[in-house]
Amino acid sequence: MSKGLLEHEVGEQAELFLLVKNSTKGIASNGKPFLTLILQDRTGDIEAKLWDVSDQDEQNYKAETIVKVSGELHNYRGRLQLKIRQLRPASPQDGMKISDFLETAPVSQDEMMGKITQYIFDMKNPNIQRITRHLLKKYSQEFLVYPAATKNHHEFVSGLAYHVISMLDLAKVISGLYPSLDRDLLYSGVILHDLGKVTELSGPISTAYTTEGNLLGHITIMVNEIGKAAEELGIKGEEVVVLQHLVLSHHGKMEWGSAKPPMIKEAEILHYIDNLDAKMNMMDRALRHVKPGEFTERVFALDNRSFYKPTFHQ
Amino acid sequence: MSKGLLEHEVGEQAELFLLVKNSTKGIASNGKPFLTLILQDRTGDIEAKLWDVSDQDEQNYKAETIVKVSGELHNYRGRLQLKIRQLRPASPQDGMKISDFLETAPVSQDEMMGKITQYIFDMKNPNIQRITRHLLKKYSQEFLVYPAATKNHHEFVSGLAYHVISMLDLAKVISGLYPSLDRDLLYSGVILHDLGKVTELSGPISTAYTTEGNLLGHITIMVNEIGKAAEELGIKGEEVVVLQHLVLSHHGKMEWGSAKPPMIKEAEILHYIDNLDAKMNMMDRALRHVKPGEFTERVFALDNRSFYKPTFHQ
Amino acid sequence: MSKGLLEHEVGEQAELFLLVKNSTKGIASNGKPFLTLILQDRTGDIEAKLWDVSDQDEQNYKAETIVKVSGELHNYRGRLQLKIRQLRPASPQDGMKISDFLETAPVSQDEMMGKITQYIFDMKNPNIQRITRHLLKKYSQEFLVYPAATKNHHEFVSGLAYHVISMLDLAKVISGLYPSLDRDLLYSGVILHDLGKVTELSGPISTAYTTEGNLLGHITIMVNEIGKAAEELGIKGEEVVVLQHLVLSHHGKMEWGSAKPPMIKEAEILHYIDNLDAKMNMMDRALRHVKPGEFTERVFALDNRSFYKPTFHQ
Amino acid sequence: MSKGLLEHEVGEQAELFLLVKNSTKGIASNGKPFLTLILQDRTGDIEAKLWDVSDQDEQNYKAETIVKVSGELHNYRGRLQLKIRQLRPASPQDGMKISDFLETAPVSQDEMMGKITQYIFDMKNPNIQRITRHLLKKYSQEFLVYPAATKNHHEFVSGLAYHVISMLDLAKVISGLYPSLDRDLLYSGVILHDLGKVTELSGPISTAYTTEGNLLGHITIMVNEIGKAAEELGIKGEEVVVLQHLVLSHHGKMEWGSAKPPMIKEAEILHYIDNLDAKMNMMDRALRHVKPGEFTERVFALDNRSFYKPTFHQ
Amino acid sequence: MSKGLLEHEVGEQAELFLLVKNSTKGIASNGKPFLTLILQDRTGDIEAKLWDVSDQDEQNYKAETIVKVSGELHNYRGRLQLKIRQLRPASPQDGMKISDFLETAPVSQDEMMGKITQYIFDMKNPNIQRITRHLLKKYSQEFLVYPAATKNHHEFVSGLAYHVISMLDLAKVISGLYPSLDRDLLYSGVILHDLGKVTELSGPISTAYTTEGNLLGHITIMVNEIGKAAEELGIKGEEVVVLQHLVLSHHGKMEWGSAKPPMIKEAEILHYIDNLDAKMNMMDRALRHVKPGEFTERVFALDNRSFYKPTFHQ
Amino acid sequence: MSKGLLEHEVGEQAELFLLVKNSTKGIASNGKPFLTLILQDRTGDIEAKLWDVSDQDEQNYKAETIVKVSGELHNYRGRLQLKIRQLRPASPQDGMKISDFLETAPVSQDEMMGKITQYIFDMKNPNIQRITRHLLKKYSQEFLVYPAATKNHHEFVSGLAYHVISMLDLAKVISGLYPSLDRDLLYSGVILHDLGKVTELSGPISTAYTTEGNLLGHITIMVNEIGKAAEELGIKGEEVVVLQHLVLSHHGKMEWGSAKPPMIKEAEILHYIDNLDAKMNMMDRALRHVKPGEFTERVFALDNRSFYKPTFHQ
């Protein structure tokens, strides 16, 4: 596919394959059913309406199917819409795969795994090293494809692993500047802090919360896992409780879901690194399509703020 | 011991054995050291000052020793003080035991254990029953002597078990009135909700937080324990996660230390029953020495409120 | 009526009499007026659209009229809708009464009145007993038919009385477990706490706030009534102020509309009992149509939480 | 008395009669009792210590007795203290009255009553006028001597009446600028808003809360009184509920003790006028002894702020 | 224009010139574009829908154009709508000016300027007087036409100046009642407090925030301006910092945008006067079209309250 | 001086020169005056009492004088105290300078200035570079000796400059990892963000707030300075407003004293870097004297948390 969905201008004709991310049936004021489709490729997603739909249409255009669409981009109340001219389901002959339409991390899974493996290899404390390696290995398959969240930040395929390697790099340079920090603890905290998401969330596509995710949450899930890992590995040192504390407290405050606030220096720094990388990701995405001299839309997860791109940038 | 400490009137001469609960050294304005003692028996505790102390005195009157004291009760800024006339350490011949001086639950350990055993026996869901029995058995020794907290409510020997049996009785009558409640779940939640305190706290006397207690807290500790118990017992059903959720959410809100709010009906009711019994205990203790027509001191854990005893009560 | 509205499945044809709970006129995008109807029977309510309406239709289908409707149940964005095929106003020959379509308490008015009368009869304090009996008698007619609220909990015919008898039963078993509680005070507090709603609200159908309700609220209204009752009955004891305090403080905190927080033990317990019964009612209603293994919709009045029905429940 | 207490400089010898406002017994580090006295005259109060006191001293120097004292003013940690050289109880021959030592409003009771009477006379709405006159008359004796509060603002003899006349003057000029305001309603709201304090508080000296004051509060007390007054006077109009609403809502928000926020324009303005006058009073008192270029102590009731007196003032 | 837009009754035919305040394109469920117009004259504004629009229509009816419209007023969900029968753009021959359709202050610009000039003339402190005069002169042109805000209060042409003169009159009568207030400081604070809005906002029509307004805000802008003015005028006294503090703190609290809370008496009073006038303006506007015995819509900027107009008003 | 104050053990005899940081007079219960001294050297400070002092003593031992003291370290309620045996003022012959006793940054002023100069030299945007250089030069003398705060973090001589170079190093490595960041803007923001403290605070010793500091605060002061600098340098670009925004918003939220929250990516990151370095400094200082396996005292500025030093750390 040469030109991506959001690389078209408003008013431009587009003809391309897209993935149906979401499909909702409505009843129009003339009493006839219509579909509100969210269509996406790797450059982003867009809303489109399909009027006067049959039961067959409803079947053809449900979530996670690929379609061929031609139409025109409109600006409706400041948001893009695709006005559909022609639409058909993709056929096997079109040779399309769902993964072609999903946004993924800009680094390959192999490269990410290699990087993390090196960080674990560098650890000097054997207890911390063994627990970290054990848990990463146990969940490596999911870890490499899951998003870091259902929305807000790193909500793409392999987003979790990408978030972790960015944080590891931050942990490295920051502990370079503050030598009193325990690197092993910090690296391990980074690798494990969100690993419970592979149980909390359903998977990389149409990501939802599992029952266990809803009732316990990724923090509690991983704190339990660290305990079990230590037992299986026969590790008894205080490192176990300290690692559990790092994961437990990484949301920073009770009202943000950490039953204990950070009470160890590395726990506090882990919380900071996590926030810093998440916010950089959110701000960069919000500013992606904004021109110098303009403000972004309000970003809910950033206290509903708009961000300004100075005119002297570019 | 015929007449207890707090059964004396202000101005009355007292001569009795007491336990030193706390002993702090200070330096008086004449440059000489003195001790601030907290002395207690089963009826409560009182502050007393010992002036011009020697190093020997400091040794003799440290925490957890028993003393024979004679003196007079004073009222100083609305709080009782004991003015010491004579003081000596108890000797073996006096035949005193520390346990004689500690407040304990008004029901015997055997009776409490019997009651709880019956509640477990009544459960119909075998998964819930087996996990509950397993964990109670594992920690029964500590469970029967620990307090429910270091302060605020049920802060006495066997306070934890006493709090649990009161809550079980509440759970029974409430589920009698609302038949849609799952009794097994509620009983198990009551029995397990604070059981992590036997790891969080140091013990029944001079109760302090352990490192694990500080870094993880009793909720996380017990959620982990339920997971381990299920694994050891080979239990796989949803009951495991649901019980973990009940314990996890029993503080009711994230800002009160529950990483998840109650999302199951019995979890919400468990939170209520816990609060109701804790508050009854706090109010009864605050009102114990208050006369009709008067207000209690402000109770910090009850939003710093004073409580009034109506004149028509007795 | 054989099969109730919400006892139909999605996709099923329904033909039944319903009450118009609410009727709002809109203008469709073709410029023609339409009506959004909320139709109800005892099993619940549903939205339906009536397109291209005449002035006559608007008259025929306004709130509190009974209609005969045939149509089909749809699921639109997770909410049920009724697609109308045929609609006509009920005629006198149909023999329908509005009360047939209203949800009411599951216990008869006589039975509820009998129960409360017995509770009042059991009181030992004559001042409390006389004030309670006087006020209940004064408003018994409204008390027996009013809802307990316009929404959230017990929002059905006789909901107020039903809420009160549930709370009385709770008060009885709880004061059985904590004998230091003053039963008379607690029973009277339960009976009077929401009685001001008969002045605050307009009535059992299409319930709205009265001007007095808006400007003063049911708490202030009833506190005033207790004062007047005492004057009329020539009662002078502290019971008057104490009962006023129980009503005044039953919302628990200033920010929830109680100008004073509970400062008497029974006032605190009244607040708990009120909450417990209201929450049980809200949770039971939210879970009513939820299958095991699923979550309810978010319930605004329960801190916007969803509740889960465990798979092992039935 | 020629020179008042706080008109002395630090280090200056003082010999004057003072009223014991408060007397608290302590036990010094030498084991001997001492008294902490708060002594006052119309210019303010000061702390003084009396060492090695006898039982007789304790009797002689309790609260609300007049003493003759000579001593020296010291500055101790930024607060004034009086170092007592000689002290004796005043004798009848000294001819001192308690009222000589109390701060009072700067306007006579007669003048204040005259002013308020005129404001009531100016009212045009007979219902409002009659209720206001009735209640003022009923409590005029207490109204003229009570303070407006136990601390924070207008906490002096006749402080309540003085606060009311200042607010009436504000109400007059503000309604002059905004003619849409209902003057009658505003004047009546001003006169009645704090009148419940004559029941809530114990009296002008050693002011404390009564049981009714604690359990109901001055707002609820006066809302009840307005209801009773209307009944006694046979007044039925909406003015009754509206006046009750003005009193009920004058604290402005639920969390500040108003069960309803202001929902009538004059209620909102009443809240403003009340605040404005209270804050002017607090700021003027805090700045009274402050030199240009300096800050006041922190004032708790003004959000713990300090206030600066600019150097160009005087 | 004889009869203004909002002077028509619901159901009445209207034929009049109106200004398009806002024009938004939508796509109807039949796939055809429509316009949602906000049309206004001096009496207020109303929504109207224009169906099936061409590109030409979109051009003809964009914001800030004048149109001739005939149609009928409807009530749709409690809000007025204009159902358009005929519509055309105004032609030059119609002789209409945009300013004819804008709400403006009820006092002429000359009169307002005269009044403010007199207040400045009355100042006795030359430093305060010179700074105030300098800044008013520098921005007088914008000051006389800008609104005081984009919404909420005084959001009309010359609203800023009108808000200032109302506040000056309040400042005069209040400092008349509290002679300890520094009138010069208060008058200057009133004149300068919102003057930064002429830089923060884009102008009197279609008012939006400028980049500088977004990034710095009117408070910071004016604090800077006072510093520059003092430098240009060679003024060194403490008046400069004190005036900056008054502007800086006039929102009253940090969370409302004042980096410092009021710490000078006149700063506190300025905050009160600002609020009082803004709230009077908001309440009067909300109550304008409300009949006695009814409530206004909820007003977001007044804590989302409704206001009641008593039946005895008119 | 061989061994520093806090390098002594509890119970050890100490004989050393110390600086009187603070001296407060009290009156003991025997009526005699005493002094509470805070004595310090570069290793920290300690409290000591001097009993029965003369007026001469008070003169000799006031703040900012150097004394020779011999005594013993005690532990009083968990805090160190120095029990004075001998005390005399230092004489000129002792050859002591105040600067010998003050904690200072661990890097020399020259080295810090060199580092910052290099960072400015590296900037590519001439507007940002010139404003930054101009302001740093204007205040370089104070900048190099001022603390970063009166308490909480970097509260030592040259603390401000040390805080800035640590933040610059952080800014460098973080913008290395996130290349979308504008390094010039970030470096300039770091250098200017707290520069207003040289006007807000009184100086490096006995640091207090100036009047301007109290009334405006360091943020407002520096925002004004940037405006003036731009005017003096004839710079007009958007860089001016953007730099002002970075300084204005660096406290992150309105309730923390930033009238605007960060609305530019670099402003958000500046806020993070500032926090990260301040917290590292606070945690390191709190943990300095704590042994593995122990908790620090509660740190007020870190949400009143204690921090744990794991046993496996050394």
C-alpha cells in the first residue's frame, strides 16, 4: 500500500484497504439501520458511516475484517471523517493480513528482546537477576506483542516491550548520573512493573480487560507472580519483598492504584521513569499532526491539557 | 488484683502492680534526667513521671517490666496522670505475669476458635471452604493472639480473632435478611480479610510493623497467600480470584489502600461489616468513661469527632 | 398481562399494554417532528421512537397515558430499544389502570404498616414513641405510597416504606449483636429519617422535587417537623434534640448534606444501616439482568462502579 | 485604668487589674504544681505563669476572677508573656466589675438596636417584616450581648449585633448599586442569619457550645424558629420557605455546613456580605499591632495566610 | 428593528435581520450536508438548522455575516430553536452594521471613560495614580470595547469596561464603610486587574485566546506590564510590587490561577468585589427570562446551581 | 577540624568549634532563662540547651557566632542532642571563618560556572542563547552562592547552582534519548527556572523570604525579568513568550503555584527534571545516616513518607 490513510489531505480521494476496528449499528431517523465504522491502517484510524445497511452488510463489515474502500476525507467538527463511495470486503485474493493494518512498535521484537536480555545479563545481584529472567521467560511470548495499555500511551502492538526498553535506557542514563541508585533493582523494576498486563489484558488486538484483570489488576497479579517465582527458584532474600514493593508502588500513590506509595529510592525513581516515558509518548503522538503555531486537541490522560508547537520548531 | 487502675477516682490513693508499656527518658530543665512512663493494667493506661532518675532506674523501669507503684491520680489538662509516691520493680516472689496486665478480648480463645470452625463447617462451596480452612490452620496460633491493629480499634490481645467473630455474627444476620448474598463468600472474606496482619505486625505486645508489613501491607500479603494456598490445594476455580478480590478490596477505596474498589456484591458488604464492627468498637471504647450529658474526647479515626452520651441513657 | 416487557428476548415480537413514562418531542433531520417515548410496565422500561408524528400523536402519547403497542426489541449500543410496529392509545374498554404498570414494593402496604406499628409498639421511651407515632400518623398516607428517591434506589411505588421496614429489620438484628445500642432511638431514627421526602417530592408517579424540597430538602423539613411535633405533644426532654440530630446527621458528612456529622452512636449506626440497605437495593437491581461471568453497567450512585456476577453463582 | 495591658512595651513594668480568662494547672519538673493564667483587659490578653502554687492559689486565681498584678512584659518565642512579680485577688474595695475587662463592640447597644429597628421599619413586605421583628424581639436581650463566634471574628461582647449592623450597611449600599436585589429579603436574611447563635452558644463570657448548639447548630436552630414564628403569626406565604432558605444556605456550600447552597440571588449575596464583613474584621484585628513593612502572624481562619502592611501605609 | 429576537413568544412568527454568530456543517442521516447556525441580535441568540445546503449556502451563511430570516420559534427540550422558513444574506442596501447585532454594555464608552478618569483623578498616592493612568491610556482603545471574558460573565462588547466601573462603584461604597481600606490601592487594583485581557483575548467579536493569552494568561501579562510601566515612569516605591501583588492574587487561590493568595487587605477585598460583580451579572442574566415560581437552567460557572425566582417577586 | 559533628557516635565526648545557627531564649520552670541553641558544622546540626543564662550569655551565643564547645552526644526521643559541658565564644586567635561551618555544594563555583557556560555555548537558537546568557550574567554572583530553597532540598551554600548543573546533565541525557525535544529550550528553562530565587530569598545564610519574594514569588519575578531582558536586547520572537511559559509552568500545576500548567513539551519535561533532581537530593540526604534494614524519619516534602534502605545494600 503506497499512501497511508492519514497521509491523505482533506478533500482528497482515497482508495485503499483498511481494517474494521469497530462496527456499531444505529437506526437513522428514517427508521433504517446504518453502521458507524472505525477503519484503520498503520497511520491511524478514521470514522465512516454506512447508510441503509442490510443484515448481510452487518455481517460483512464487523470488527477485525479487512475491507477495500474508496471515498473522500472530510472535516466534520474538527475531526476527520471518511465519506464512503464504494466498499467491499477484502477477498483472499487480495492477500491482506490483519497485522499489516496494526500500528506496531518502531523496533523489531528481536532487537527489543536482545536489548532486554543484555540488561538482565548486566545485573550483579543473582537473586534479582534470576527472578527477572524467570518471569520474563515465562511470559516472553505475550510480552513481545502486547500493548502497554488499552488507550492513552503505547496502545499498539509490542507497545509493552517498547515502553520497557525506552525505560531501561532512561534507567541507565539516570543511574549513571546518580551513582547511589541500585541499577539491578531499577532494571528489574522496569522489566517487571507492567508485565502483569499480559494477564490483565486480552491481547494485542481489540484489547479488553480479562476478569482477573478487572478484579485484581496487573499490579497485584505481578506481585503474586514474583512471590511464586521466588518460591519456585528457592530464593529467600529480602530482594523478593523489595521487588514486590517496586511493582506494588509504581503507580506512585494510593489513589492511583498503588496500595503502598514508593518507600524505597529505586521505587520512587521507577515511578518517575514510567511517567516520563508514558508522557513523552503521549505528547509526541498528540503533536504528530499539529503544525507549528497550533495547539493539539485536549489530551484526557494529560490532565486534559492542550499542547502548543512553537512557531520556531521547524 | 482487687481494684483496677482506671477504676480509681481522681484524687484517690492507689497501690497496685502495673506493667510498664512505654518508658522514655527526658532531661528536665534542671539538667537532670527523668522518665515518662506509660503504666497499664487491664482497665487501661496512664502517664506517670519519675524525676531525677539514675542509670539503674532507667534499667529497672523499661518497657515490658512489671512494677509495684503507690501514688495518686491527678487530672492534668483533662487527661489522667499518676503522681508516683513509691515505685519498685516487681520481684519473682510477687508472682506476676505480663499477661495479667494486658487487655484481652472478652471471649476465650477456645470459644472463638470453636465459633469460627463452625462457620467454616457450614460452608457449602468446597473450594472456598478448603482455602479458608487451610489458611486459618496455617496461621491459627498467631490469629488467636494478635490485635486487629496497632491503634484505633481492637488493639488488644486476641483483638483480631474477636473482630472476626463479631463480623461473622453480623454477616450471618445480614445475609439472613438479604438472601441473595453468598454466605460462603462472605464468611470466608470475613475470616481472611485481616489475616495478613499476623505477618504485617510484630505480635500482640508492643505491636509494631514488620518490614514486610511496611513494604507490602496485610492486604497484599494475604492476596498472595490465597494464591499460594490454591496452588498447594490444587484448586483452580474462579473462587480463587474472587476471594483475592474480596481481600484486596475490603478497604473500599483506592485512597484507603484497596488497589481495586469492591466489584462484587459480597465484597461491598464485607467492607461495610468491617467498618461497622470497627466503629462500634471505637465508639464503645470512647464512651466507656463518659457520663450522660457529656461528650467524649475527639476520636481521630472517627473523623476527629466527639460523641455525646444522651442524658436519658441511664 | 402474561409476559412482562423485559421478560422478552432481544429480537422477539412483543404485543402488550405499556405506560408512557416520558415523552419528548424532537425534530428529525428531515425537518419532521418525532417522539422519544419511555414505555414501562412492572418489569422495567424501554426507549422507543415514533417518527413523523402529528399534533394529535403528541397529545395521544404524552406522559402518564397507557398505550397498546406491538413491536420488536432491539439492542442499540448495549441498550434495549423497542422498534414500534403498531401503536394506539388504550381505550376505557381495555380496562387498564396506571397502577398496573408501576413497579411497587414486594410487600403489601398493610403488611408494612403492621410491621412498623409493631416496632413503635415495642419502644420503651415514651417521648420517642409518642413523637414517632405522631409523625408517622400525620403522613402515613403519603408514606405508604412514596418512593424513597427519584432515582438510584427504591425509586418505586411504596419504596420509602419498603426501605424503612428493611432498615428496621437490620436495626433489630444489629442491636441484638451490640446491646449497648439504644433500640428506641435507632428504630425512631429509621422511621423518621426520610419521612421528609413526602414533602420534598411531588408523589409516587413522575416524581419531581417540590419548591420546598429544592430550597430546604427532606432533612431540614423533618427536623422542623420533629420540633413542631414535640411542641404540640408538650414534650420537653432531650429526646427531641437527639432525634432531630439523628435525622439531621443521617447523610453522614457535611458534603453529603448533613449540616452536622453523626455525634451520637445511634446516629452513626443509622447512617450505616441506611447506606447498607440502599446499596443492597442498588446492587441487586443492577445485577438482576446480568448473567454469571458478566459485569453490570456502571452504576453512577455506586461511585460509577461495575459489579461482577461470579460464574459459580448458579 | 489609665494604661491598658497591651499598651505597655516589652520590658516595661506594669501594675494593673486584670481578669483571669483561663487558668490551667500543671506540674513542673520539680514536681510542684503551677498555674498557666491567661489574663486580659479590653486591650487584649497575655499568658503568665504562677509557680509553686498552693490549693488556695488555685482557688484564688480561677477563671472569671479579677486580680491585681504587677510584673514585666517579656517576648517569648515571638509571643508576649507577663512575668509576674506580685499577684493578689481583687477585693470588693477595689471596685472592679468583670465587664470593665471585656472587649465590646465600639457602638452602644441602644444605637445598634435603633439602627436595626429602622431597617426593619423600612421593609415593605409585611410577611418578611413581621417574622423578622417577631424573632428579633424574642431574642433581643441575648442578641445585644452575644459574640458572633467563639473565636475567629467578632468574638467580643455584642459582637453579634455589631456584625449584623455592619452587614446591614453593606446590604444597603450594595442593593443601591444592584437595584434588582430584594432589599427586604436581604435585610431580613442579615438580621436572622446568625440569630441561632444565641441558642448555640452559652453566652458572652467564657463562650462555649451548648448541647443543642453541638447537635443541631445555629443554622438548623434558626430555620426551625422561622417555621415556628410563621405558625404563631399565621403567615403562609412563600416568604417563609425563602427566608428559611436564606438562613439555611448562608454558609455557601454543603461542606461549610449549609445543607443547601444558595439558590436565590439574595441568598448568594447574603453569603458574600457575611464573608466580607467577617474577613474585614479578622484582617483589621490581625493588622492592629503590625507595623508598616511587616507581616501579621498566620491567621488560621483566613486559610492560614499572613497579611502584609505596606510601608506606604502611614 | 422594532421587536428583538428573544422578545418573540414561542410559536410566534418572526421576520428580522440577525447576525450569524457561528456556523457548523454537519452531515444528516440521509447523507446530505446541513448547517447549524447560531443567530443573534442584541437581545440574545438562538439555534437554527438549515437542511440540504449547497456549497454556496455554506459560503453565504458563515460566521459574522448578516442575514434576513423569517421563521417560527420552537421549544426543543427546554431550549429555544428557530425553525427557518426563509433565509437570505443581507445586501448592502439593507444598511445593516455588525455592531447593530452585538450585545453591548448599557452605558456609553464616553460615560464609562469619564467615570474611570474621575476615579483616577481622586487618587492621592502619586505613584499609584501615575502607573494606573499610564496603563489605562496605553490600552484605552481596546479596554473600551473588549468583553470581560469569552463566556460566563460580561461576555459582551465593552463588558470589560462595564465590569470595571461597576466594581469601582462597589469599591467606593465599601471603602466608605471600612475606612481602614486604602482607596487608591483598591481603585487601581480594580482598573488594572483584568486589563491584561486586552492581550489575552483576540477582540470583542468571535472572542478567542491568543497564543500569549494561552501560554501566560492575563494575570501574568499585566503583572509584567506594571513592572515595565514603573520602569518607564521611573517609579521605585513599594507601590509597584504591591500593585503587582493585587493583580497577581485577584483570583484568590492558587488553584484558581493566582500564584499567590491575597496577602494584603486590599487584595482580599479586590478579589471579593470582582466575584460579587461577576456573580451578580451571571445571576441577573440567568434569571432574565425566568418567571416567578420557576428555576433557571443550571449555571456552570455558579457551581452548576439553578436559581429560583420567588413567586412574590413581581 | 579533624572529626565532624555528626561523625561522633552517641555517648562519645566531642570537643570542637561550631557555628550557632539559631538561638532561642526560654524561661525554665524554675523561672530562670535558658537558651536552645542549634549548632552546626559541615556535617549537619544538633540541638543543645544552655541553662541559667545571663544577659551576657545571650549576647555571646546569638545566631551566626562561632563557639568552642565540649560535651557529649545524647539520643533524646530518637533525635540527637548535645549535652554541653563547656562553652565559650571563639576568639579571633582561633582563626575560624563562618564559611568553614556551612554545608556547600560538592563542586566548586568555578567548575559549575564553566559547565553552565558550555551548555549556553552549545545552544543554536540565538534568541534563547542571548536571553539566557544575559540573565545569568546579571545575577551570576548571587546565583553561585544562593541555596535552591530555605528547606527541603539543596538548602546549602551554592545549592541553586548545584541543582541547575545536575538538571542540565539530566536534560542532556534525556534529550539524547528523545530526539524530538528542543535542547536549547530545555537547557534555558533549566538555567532560568529558579533564578528568581536570588530575589525571592535573602541570601545564603539564615535564608528568609524578602517582601518581594513573599508578595510575588520567584516564578513571577523571573517571568518579568525575561520580558525585560528581551526588551533590552531587542528580541521579539516567540521564544520570549515560550521561555516565560517554561518558567511560569515549571511547578506543574496551578495548586503548586504555576498559574498555567505546562502546555509545551519541553515545559512538561522541565517540570519532571526539576522534580527528579529535587527528590533524589531529598532521598539521599534522608538516607545518609540510615543503616541497611532501617527506615528514615518521615520526610514532610516527600508526602511525609519514610524510606527504607534494603539490607542487601552494602
